Amino acid sequence: MNTFFKYSIFFLILFIVGKIQAQHQKLYEKMYFIHESDTLQYRLLMPKGFDETKEYPVVLFLHGAGERGDDNTSQLVHGSKLFVNSLNRGAFPAIVIFPQCPKNSFWANATVDRSSRPITLEFPLDIEPTKPMDLVVKLMDDMVTKPYVNRNKIYVGGLSMGGMGTFEIVYRKPNFFAAAFSICGAGNPEATKAYAKTTPFWVFHGAKDDVVNPQFSVKMVDAILQNGGTPNFSLYANDNHNSWDSTFAEPQLLSWLFSNTKSLKNE
């Protein structure tokens, strides 16, 4: 096989992959949540054959630091394919929300030191949420007022920075989510006291992660256990930071997620 032919095949594959990705991204409508002078950009996937007389679960997904920006598209890079898969979409009809965090902000309140690897992280408690987190909370509060939303089946998940945001939003709304999953994330173990008994968790991490130390997830799982929770924990022996690939391949992830139901209490 000559070099020209090899490159031709390579670029053809890139073209096909890009086209498929663009097609699935089109299923997520560009949306804007405005509160006073602030705007949160997000993508919204509605169930196939949406019927406003029915009630549907809602899944909130928080992206990682690499997908921050203002294009209202980059946040779909990881995870969005999982929910447009035809089998998953048929088996688990749901409303799926992918908000986008601005470039220089963060979902969770975190002090981040990137001078070494893995990075150093601290998560202060009892302070105001970041602006993006505050807007996401308000968006979700607005979402559950819709007549077609099943208030007992609201879920959240995220990866890396979004995994950190997942731990934080559940801390801020411990009686809101029916279940949550965090991928290669981190958080403050003390915060688990607020939600260990109220929100089922599945925590994922790569044992070789040299960006976010897997010990962060280990400590969060341990704290949830100590505070009366019963989390699932998957530590992938050969994964580095991109443990989301293994997570999204988990055959039980969505069936576990949607099997959880709870009564939404007033907060």
C-alpha cells in the first residue's frame, strides 16, 4: 500500500467520523438560559417521538475543562453519543442537558494548582457557587417545573471538571437527584455528609490517572460509605485520565442510572 493511498484512507476516515459526529450533534438543540444579566449556553436532546402529555426523566451532564468555551458545541465531545445511540434512546427515553462552562471558569468551587501532576485540588465548603454552577442550578430548578418532566427521575453525571461539578451540585441539592455518576472527578469528602444517604452514586476512575489522582475518588467513596451511603465504584486498572471511554462502554451504566427513583423534596 503506497503512502498516498494510506493518507487517502486516513483522511476519508476522518471525514466520515466528523460527518457522523456532526449528525449526532444536530440532535442536540442549541439553547440559552438567561437569568438577569447572565446567560448559560446549553444543548438539549429531547426524547425521540417526544409527547408533551408524557413525563420523561432528565439527565444533566457536566463536561470537563477541555470543553469549556462559548461555542455551545465543544461540550458534546465526550458523552453525547451515549444518549443518541439508537438502542439507548429507545430503551431510555429522556431529556438530556449539556451546559457549557465559560473558558476561564469552573463548575465546582476549587483551588487548582497545575504546577505538578497529578494536579493539586482543594474544595472549600459553605461558600457561594461559581457563576456557571449557579446558572446550572437555576436551569434545573426551571426544568422541573415543566409538565413533561418526571420530577422523581432527575440525574446528573460528569467527567473530570464535570465530575467535580457533579459532587458539588449534589452537595448543594442533596434531595434533588435520583442518582449521580462521577468520572475521574474529585471533591470534598466532608461534603458527602449532605448526600451520602440521599443520592446513589457510581464513581469511576482510572488507576493510572496522572491528571486527577484516583485517590480523590477513593476518598470520596470512602466518605460516602462512612456517612451511610452505598456507592458503586469502578477503578480501571489500565486507564489514565480518559476513563470516560471505559465508563461509557459500561453496559449497566444507563440501566443502573434510570433504575433509581426518588420523591423530589422541597429544598
